[in-house]
Amino acid sequence: MHAVASPQAVIRRKREGHALAAGELREFIAGIADGSLCDGQLGAFAMAVCLRGMDHDETVALTLAMRDSGRRLDWRAAGLGGPVLDKHSTGGVGDCTSLLVAPMLAACGAFVPMLSGRGLGHTGGTLDKLGAIPGYRSAPKPDELVRVVRDTGLAIVGASADLAPADRRLYAVRDVTATVDAIPLITASILSKKLAAGVDALVMDVKSGNGASLPDHDSALALARELVAVANGAGLRTEALVTDMSQPLAPAAGNALELRIALACLRGEPVAPRLVAASIELCAVALRQGGLAADLDEARARARAALASGAAAERFARMVHALGGPADLFEATDRHLPPAPCSADLPATAGGWLAAIDTRALGEAVVDLGGGRRHGDDRIDTRVGLDAIVPVGSAIEAGQPLLRVHAADDAALSATLARLAPCFRIDERPPAGQPLVLARIDAKAAGA
């Protein structure tokens, strides 16, 4: 057992490949939370972990230290009358499942305090998407959070300043120091907030493919197993699905554009079948975990009914209004989500079959359009992005639009169209199909 060391010594030891003791990590994380460590030290620590990794015990200790860096919610006093469930995705391009899963769960009798984050790197963030809604408060005070969850069944918000505060700072530094894809940091960031939020059960959506933070399938499996093992070891019932991110999940990438797709899905419009399929599967796992369905078949049926009946849409609308957004978001979407000033289609240069998409490049293009951050304090233009993205496997004719670009000015529009042209591979034959769910990891499979 090592004595508590200075921040510099902790960084040096991890840089040299040593395992850090729980006491060292608690002290270091406390320094992040109280502001005594500077961003340079956070960046150096994150890079050392990214390069050297952490073993299971270190990751558990890091997660618990980050959980305990602030207060913890206890929903037992709220008298909710149902299980407190949550879902989290590791992020990808066009991944707006949270906007569907949370209201679906609420419509099925669960309560969902979903603590979400901003975009990381080329992947969009749920809070940035909700930031397109005028007046929406993504940082309510604790008593308001409890009231909204009790009254509407859900609240998709950011972690308050006193809930896992160390993660808030480290999360922002990871975004701008190319340390997003470190498995121990991903695990601790996600689970510290979920553990602090006091949920009863969690379903994880771990992305794999060229649009994911971890494109390598083996790395995605490793992350899924680590998340499930650490969460269950900390007393939180957790299962994970590893899902395909070799193409955008929704036919849009960009904050307001993805929000529009989510609203259309909640209205029952058949605009994003892969997004709906993924959302139903994630919802079903959570419903079974929470005891709201006996098995996955019953859970899937309940999830589909929540969408088809409009119950999920009604829950989402109530949440938006309760958190300061407009009461008529569904009825007056165009008024509340104005378009970008410039838009144009990207035409296919040849006919054939769409065989592959460079999905990461699409996400990076959205960031460069202003829809994401290069620096932690960058302002986001929620209007910009891509939509009408043609799915892999589609038959293509020469000149057919492959997507539409939405930009703030003509120069950005032209530059984005030029850079995206090589991102679509068109072959003479249709590609082999790729399943949406690539693996399922429960506590037993993770060795928890």
C-alpha cells in the first residue's frame, strides 16, 4: 500500500506503468473536485492512463473516488412507486437513442433520472441535442430534478455541480486532449455519475465500428465487460449491448437535426428504423432488469406499445415543458428548431450499392461545421449538421443525393461537400448485412 503522494508523483507513477493505490486515487480525484489541481495536471493524468491503462482494481477505485467526489441521490425518499432505471451509450454518430429510450421507459412505469453529457470528439452529446430546444434547462437544481422525475417519469439532464464534480472537469479535459478512448476513464466517467444518481439498474449501449469512440470490436467488448463488471461490483445491476456503429444510427448527425429525427420517431413516423430497433432493444433490457417485464419478448412488446400509442411522446413533451421548454415542441417543431442558413445535397458520383460509410469522418465534419467542440469553451451551432443520410446497403443511382449538408455559410457548405465526397464507397454488388446487436454482456459474461 503506497502512502498518499503528491499529484506530480501520482502522474509520474502512472506514466511509468505502476498500479495506483485507492488512497492515491482518492486524493487525486479530491484535488480535481476542489480545484486544487490545474487542467494541465488533469490532462497529463488522462494521457498517462490512456497510454498505460489501469487494472480492474484501479478502475473500481477510480470510479468510486469519482462517485464520492460529490453528493449522492437517494430516490427512496421521493416515493416514486416504481424502479429507477437508466440507459447510457458510449456515443456515436447519429446516436440519439436516449431521446427515445428514456420516455419509453417512463411510459412503461419506470422513473428515469438520466444524467447525460456533452459531445466528446466526433460523437454527439445528448445535452447538446437538447440544447437546441429553446428554454430547456439541462442543469436543474436537485429539488427540481426530483420533482420533474416524480411528475413526468423522466428528466434528461446534466449532472449538477455537486454530483460527481470531479467527472465534470475530467470529462471536459478528455474532450480536448485526445484521451476520449481510454477504457478506464470511460468506465469511471460513466459509472461514477450513474452510481451517484442512485439508479436501481442500468443498460449500457457500447458502440463498435468506424463511427464509435472505440472502433475496434475487441476493444468495445473489453469496455462492455469492464463496465458491467465494475458496475455490478459496486452494487448496480448492469447489462450491456455491443451495437453496430459502422454507419450513422439515425439518418442525421447534428444536434437539432437529430432531435428532429427523435421527435419524428416518437410521433410514429418510419424515418429511422435502425434507431428505433436499437432503442426498443435497450428499453427491453432495462424493463426486464427493473421487473417491469418477465422476459425480453414481453419487454419488447411493451416498448413498442409505448411508441405506437403515443405514450412515450407524451412523456417526452411533459418533460420538455417541465424543464422550461415549449409546450408545443411536437406541434411547432419548425418554429422552435430553425434551419441553418445554407444547405445542399451531396450527389453520388456513380451508381451501384452503398457498401460503406466513413462514419467518423461524418462526425468530424459536423464538429468542423460548428456542431461540436474543438475546445472546452466553444459555443455550438445547434442548427448545422447532416441529414437525409442514405443507409449502407441501399441501391444508388449516379447523381442521387447521399446526404444533405446544413451549414452556417456558403464557404463552410462548399468545403464540407468536398471533404465528404470520398466518405461513401459504392460497389457493384450489395454488401453483406451487419447485425445491429453484436454482443450481449451480463454480469456472468463479464465475470462479475
